[in-house]
Amino acid sequence: MRDAWLQIDGGADGVTLNLLPAGQGVAPPAEGLSLACLAGLPPIERPLSVPGIEAAPTSNMEVELDNADGALTRLWADRPPVRRAARVRAGGGVLFAGVVTGVQLGARVRLSLEAGMDRPLSDNLPLRTSAVWGGWRELRVLPWGWGQVTVAPIQYSSDQRVFALLDHPIQGVDEVRRDDVATPAYDWRNGVDSTGRAVSFIELAQPLAEGERLAVTLRGRMHPDTGRLLQTPAEILHDVLAHLAGAPVQWADFDDYRTETAEWVLGGLLDDNTVSVRAAVDQLMQSAGGAWSAAMPGIALTWPPLPDDAAPALRVDRLAAPELQAATAATGIVTVLRVLYDYDHAAGRYRRAVQLRAPDAVREYGALEQEWPAPWLRTPRQAEALGRRMLAWLARPRWRLGWRQDWADVATGSWVHIEHPLAPIAGRHRLLAARLDLSGAELEGSIEAPVGPVPAIETTRLSTAFEPVIQAGITVEVAGSEIIFTARDEQGKALPGARITLNGGATRIADAAGRVSFPVARGRHVLLIEADGYPASEAVVVV
């Protein structure tokens, strides 16, 4: 595209810089300073990150400039344009918008650009440490938390009675445990620390003894206007990017993803200021089973993609893309998936796991195992749903399609309709990567999708971080419209008084024979069994 040029916002001097193609007669823009030194615009890379399957860096590009006369060296010697907003413009529109992340000077200058935000997502999480208080017993990162999460508080007072919980106000505290024993002798409050920052505290009635462990289960970040707990994937993602990372994202940007994930409840903590914003978002999206790109309209989507027949789609057929390639590989197939979830930040471990397998795929390809860390997930039902969704995608061979076609400014994550005689797959798919070649005015696109029937998936194990004492013993009887469940211990004896929760909802107390009844439909159900003297256990039954 011969009329494309690079525009960089001004720094402290406020002067916008327009870098125009050398010798191509592009009229300089009316605003700012213009230099005819643009040696070439390379392809714009637009990858979609699918954490757990295909994590990818943010959209980026490398721009080359002519600096034979040293003009750019003189211009940028004292004020390099790093972290300034930059845009590739052409034909009155913007093809690329992002920020300058690096400058390499010489006879040729190379600018590195990252798309999507006004700051690099490679920045570390801007979390404070306890050093801001001027004195500390142990240097700790002051964490941010969402949903329900268990934390190890940070000592704030010298008498070991007042502890900081999170580096922001919280909705409430649900439980305090001292050496794994619950205690009611505490008070919590939202207040300000010695720097004037709004934080949350807990105060113990008795000081913490040396070596004594303290764990607090709490409800974290709230909506600033309503006080409602932020716990869905879209709410947390928006809060991380907008309020922690300070990125220019709007609530409305997440409308579609908020609709897709409205029923999902997450809880987690960001407590490591050595990881990048991008890595933190990847962890969150992996727990929710999603894909994202800072340069994509909507920023995030559920993965595998939910169908949307009404959305516009780029058509890829023999006329649009005469040459199309498809490839698959033996690697990447998974037939046994373990989802690790319900991470306890106070103990530093996952509390629970669920294992699923695709038996037909195991017979065909063997037992190919993978662990899927989902630290933000809290309930067995959603951990199992995530595992089923991902295993249905991973347990089948997947074709990766790549093609070139005439210029089309299509965003990563957009819908593509494949109708091509050389393609082993057809229909609507999400664009996994887009490469815009400005010099050749071409789009290079790729998609990936599994083939064959969706495999049957079975749950083979539900476990906790502790050796289970109760070997989930549940017998089932049907009496009219009621289903009667009987809870038994490892010796087969009934558990009178056991608390049994059905599918994460209603809880009932077992009678003297260990029985409870629920008015449920036939099908598959998850039961949580809690009995005095036993750790909690889960069982899956099919009625």
C-alpha cells in the first residue's frame, strides 16, 4: 500500500511525527513534523492467544527507517519515542494502532511496535510491595483479588494483630483460620494504609504466635458504583486491564464476552509483580477457557468458539484464495485431561482436581495426558464443564488451514467461512492469525479446527489435595419424582447427618440412615458430601 505512513504521537514537546515513504510522493499531513524516511512497512502480525492451546504474543510489527544522514539519531538521541502511541495510516483510515516498544539506531533504524493498547502488555504487573510502608518484617507483594479467594495476610502492625489483606477494599471476609482451625475472634475493615492508599485489613483479638499460620477466605474487588462482587471472567478481565494495568479499555468493549460467560464464577489473586500483564491475562483466560487479543474488537471470546450464524464472515473460496494449504500433526492430541482448580493462595497449592478421558480416543491414539491449570475456577461443576469443552477439542486431530488472498483488513478473531475444494474442513471458524502484507496488499490468514465426531467424554476422577477418607460411596434409588441418595463411608456404613449438596445448589442433611432426597431429573449429577470428622468429598452419579 503505497500511501501508507507511520505516525508517532509527540512526547514532552507535543509534536506529532509523520514518517513518510521515501520518494513516493505521499502528501505530508497537515499536522506535526513530516520526514520522508520510511524504508518500508513490514507485514502486521495479528495473532490470537489461546492459553493452554496456543498462547501468542500481542499483535506487533517492526518498521524500518532510513537514517543515512543521522537525522533520526539527532531527533531521538535525548528523547527516544519509546512508549509513545503510534499508528499506521492509509487512505484516511488506521491499519495499526499501538505503542512504540523499542528503537534500534544505525544507518537503518528499526522501530518495534506493539498493537492494541497505549502501553506495552509486556510490562510487569504494577503491584506494590510492603516496602511502601517504610518498615516490614518480610518483603511481600501486596496482592489484588477477585471473587472468593483464600489468602495469607501480610503483617501490618508490630504486635502481630493487624494484617493487610489486599491492596484495595474488599466486599467481606467469610472465614479466618489459625493453624487450620476456624476462629471468630477477629474484625475486618476497609481503610487506608500509612501511604493513604485504600486497602483492607484484618485485626485479631489475640496476636499471632511465632510460626502460627493465618489464612483468610474473603470476597475481593467490587464494582465501584454498585459494590457488587466482580467475579465473572469479563468483569475480572476488564478490571485487570482498565484499573490495574491502566489500559484504555471500556466496559462496552466486553459486551459479547460478558454475555458468553455470564454464568461463570471465578476467584483468584494476582500477587506476583515479576510476571507481565500479558502472562496474567493468559492465566485468567486459561481458567475460563478463552482466547484474547488486545488488538481484537471485543478483546476476548470463549474457546472453542461459540456459534454465531448472524455475525458477518469473510468468505474463503477458490476465487478468493486460489492456493490453500492444510496441515495436521501427531502432536497436540490429548486423550486424558486433568483440570487443576480451586487454588489456595495461603497454602500455595490446588485444592481439587478433576480428570476426564475420551475412551474412544484413548483406544485409537493411546493415553495422551495433559494437565490444565485453572487456578481461578472454584466449583467442580465448572471445572468439569471446562475440561469437557477442552477435551472435546483436544482429543481429535486438528487441521490448520492457511491461505493468501487480496487485501482485506480483517481483525483476528473475526469469523471466516470456508468453502474451498482443497480444504478438509468447511463452514464458519474464528480467524486464529492474520498477517497483513502492506507491500503486497495481501492478507495471509489461518484457522484451526478439529475433525470427526465429537468424542464421548467421561469423568474418571474427582479428587482433593488431601487423601480422601470418604471413598465416594453413593447409592441411588428412585421413588416417584424423588431421587434418594445414600451417603456411605469407605467401609460402606451410612453417614447420618452428612450434608449433601446437589450440583452446587441445594444442600440437605442426611437422616439416620444417611439418606437425602431431591426432586431431580434423570441424568448426570455432582454431589458434594460433607460429614463431621471427614474431609469433603465429591461423587458423580448418573440417574
